[in-house]
Amino acid sequence: MRNIIIALLLLPLLAILQSTLLPYFSWHSKIKLDLVLVIVLSWNLVYPNRESILWALIGGLMMDSLSGSHMGTSVTALVTASLIANLGSSRVWSSHIILRISVAIAGSIIYYLVYFLLLATTGWRTDWTNLPIDNLLRSIPINVLLMMLILPPARWLALRITRQDVDI
């Protein structure tokens, strides 16, 4: 339950920051920050539980409510990307740096591919030629860096809210 409360407090703030405030900065056109995507992927790595998929649902709903696209595009893209992180993680390997980097790269690629595919199928004009340059090349290095910075505090928080069962 604490997992969901944290998501309900944190994800709306990050979605508002990402959707409404960051586009006003001049560096945002060169560097694409995906705060909600990175925090959802990070949480799925440090808290590999079925409840952590709800982070993708909550974050996607917040992003969809603040964007002009069809409702459900961000939800579907985030849930798909977070499933990869959730399935690939375990308590042992979630701290390994190669897993962090690969989840950030794969999660970003999957998120953008699913998002653009959904936009294209729902009638939005999408420019597939600019997808690798405009979105992937600008967001993947930043997402990897953000993942490295966010994972230690996320791991600390996940350990604090997880019940420690004692087997006899």
C-alpha cells in the first residue's frame, strides 16, 4: 500500500514538471528529459513486484491527462516498457550496472516505439524519420544518466517500505 501512496504523491509532480515546466527551458529542445519514464523503470528495477506496474499506470494516466494525444497512449507505452524492467529484474541483479544501462536503453526504445506506433494508428501525423534523432538519440543518454542517479535513492526507499519476512 505504501508503494501506491508514494506513486500517487511523486508521479503527478514529475508529470507536471515534465509536461508543463520543462518545455519552457531553452536546453529542453536539445536534451529530452523523460522523468516519468525513468522513475517508473527505476522503481520496477528496485521493487520487482506486481504492484510496481501500477506506477506505469499512474504515470501514464498523468502524462495522458497533460498531453494532447489520445488517452491511453502513454499508459500503454509506459506499461509495456515497465514490463521489460519488471521481468528482467530480481533482487540480485537489479544493482548491476549493465542491467541498469540496458533497462534504460531498452525501456526508452520500447516506450518511444509503442508511443509513436499508437499515435500513427490513431490518426496522428507522426514523422518516423525523426524518431531516432529527435527522440531516441536525445533521450537515451539522459535516461541512462538519470537512471544511475535515481536508482540508489529508489533502492533505499524500496528497502524501507518493503516488509521483511522472517522464515523459520
